[in-house]
Amino acid sequence: MVQERTELPIERRASLRAFNSFGLPATAAALVRVRSEADVRRVVDHPELGPAPKLILGGGSNLVLTRDIAATVLKVEILGRRLVAQTDDAVIVEAGAGENWHELVAWTLQQGWPGLENMALIPGLVGAAPVQNIGAYGVELKDRFESLDGVDLVTGRNVTLDARHCAFGYRDSAFKHGLAGKTLITRVRLRLPRPWTPVLGYLDLQRRVHDTGNATPDAGTVFDWVCAIRRSKLPDPQQIGNAGSFFKNPVVSAEQCRDIIGRDPSVVHYPLPDGSAKLAAGWLIDACGWKGKSIGRAGVYERQALVLVNRGGAIGAEVLTLARAIQESVYGRFGIRLEPEPVIL
Ligand code: EPU
């Protein structure tokens, strides 16, 4: 049970270091933990907090903090997981925005409701999953999305949004644009289609199928494979500060792609239905010699060049300096502008 609070504790000059997976230092002028929809309404009705600009913070796993935050930080701690409905063609589950994403994935599998296994071990909280339309190994949040509840931070009203309202794109949604800081996501409902079929198209999973000789893995096996793949190439934020992929994989025209292949035949690329192609940003960065390199206390992860890491005590400005140097060298060599994937503040 969520304990109802009559007043909202405001933490002044709160350190955000423990609340961002990069481990970057910054303070929030005011921080409020919201544990229920009623708490969000208390914020909206509050004489000081109500009119102030707001920053919604989930697990802080997709965030680069380069400065102190003047806005009121709302740290989402809304919990709860439940089965909403079970029909012949789907299981619908709901989770509070403050639930840990990976634990939700594991819980659904324990209940016998597969469908999220390809997105195992993605860091962060449930409420952040729609914000950047998280995805991995061939499945994106939008493929399993039913609807979400939120509270309008201007009116205090409850809203329910479907996929159309959320405008999901590649690591993108309306919550990064028009709804940023305006709608606080409180609960997310996911639709797990029945009958379940494994999604094994991604190269790393194909390799597992080949190596194990198991072409019909169950969902628990796919979950184990995804966890093993991620652990082998992505740093654990508990041990090495990072925000996952630092850049989006760029999409280039067919002509541009042909030109790059002409110069670098080994470039990793995925043709898209409209003739354009998505290039592996990790490959481009690696090809420019960045893997394992550092600028100051910010570095490029040794096993995956797409991930920037905090080598210990880095500040946001160092991460940005490194990111810019990488962007310049990739642009210089390939003529491609890499776009950062996390939110930079
Ligand atoms: N590659 C290199 N060198 C590197 C890194 C990658 O040559 O240093 C090559 C790999 O060999 C591979 C290709 O680039 O052929 C793609 O690499 P990988 O399969 O690791 O995936 P990715 O494109 O780097 C994307 C997502 C990840 C997601 C994986 C798996 C983005 C920006 N990143 O990474 O998402 O886990 O696919 O689906 O789309 C995240 O968003 O934070 C994230 C980790």
C-alpha cells in the first residue's frame, strides 16, 4: 500500500549524482519524490512548485547532466504491477512508472507471460520506457505498448494516452518534444501478444541459435541469451557510469550509403524498406579509432564504441567534450553527423 502523504517533502539543493547512471555531479534546486497520482496533483496545486518548470526523473539512465538544475525535479517512485486482462490474443499488464524495467520483464516471464524478453536488462524505470521508446534485439517498446496513464502537470488532470498520442519513433516520442515536462507518466500498460513467438532475427541472437543448435528457444532461454549478450558488451552502470548507447544509429540515403561502402566495404549497415540505410554508429566510431580512448575522465568503452563511460569522477562537460570530438572525427571521415541519444541537460 502506498502511504498517503498530506504534505510533500521538498529536498532543497539535492544532489543528483546517485540519480543518474553516468554518476555525474549536479544539484537540483528542489527535488520532490512522487509516489502516487495524488502526490503529482499536490505538486500541481502547490503555490511554489505548481508554476515552476519541472524535470521528470526516472532512473536517470538516459541522462547527461552538464549543469545544476533550476527546475523542480520530480523523482518518480510510483510502484505496483498487475495483470489487467488476459484474452486469447494477448495478456495486458500494467506497471507503475517507478518500477524497475528489468524486474518487470523478469516478473512477466515468471508469471508465464512472455513477450518482453528481448528487452531484458535495459537499465531504467518503466516510466522512462515510452519516453525514448526503448528497444533491443529486434523489439521496441512500441511493439508491446497498449496505453499509459499520466498526470497533466498544468491542469493536474489524469490522462490516458494511446500509441498515436505518444508518437513513437526510433528512441523518440512526444515525451521528448511537445509533452516534455508537461505530462508525468504514472503507469504503463503493455500488450503481450498470444500465441508467443520468439523474435530471433537480430544477428547476435542468430549466432546463439547457431552455436547452441536450439532453433526453438523458449522465452526464458531468449531472456538468458539477451542478458548474456548485453553483459558481454555493455558496462553495468552500477560499476562503470554510462547511459547506454550515446549516439543514435544514423540513417543515410541509399546514395550516401553506396558512397561509404565504396570507400569502406566493411561498414555495418541495415537496408531500410524505403531504400535508405541505417548505419551502426558503434562501427563508425570504432573505425575512427575511438574504442578505449579517453578525454579527461570520460572515455569510450573498450567493448562497444557506442557507449561513453565515466572513468571515475567525470563531470558532464568532459563527457560533452568527448562526444563532440567523436562527432567531429566521424563527420570528417564519413560526412555523417551523429546525433546524441540521451537527454543532455
Ligand atoms: N560495432 C563495431 N564496433 C563497436 C560497436 C559496434 O564494429 O565498437 C558493430 C557491431 O559489430 C555490430 C554493429 O556495430 O555489427 C551494431 O552493434 P550492436 O549490435 O552492439 O548494436 P548497436 O547498434 O550498437 C543498438 C541499440 C542498443 C541495443 C542494441 C541491440 C541504438 C542507438 N542502440 O546498438 O540500445 O541494445 O542495438 O538491439 O539503437 C541503447 O539505446 O542505449 C542501447 C544500448
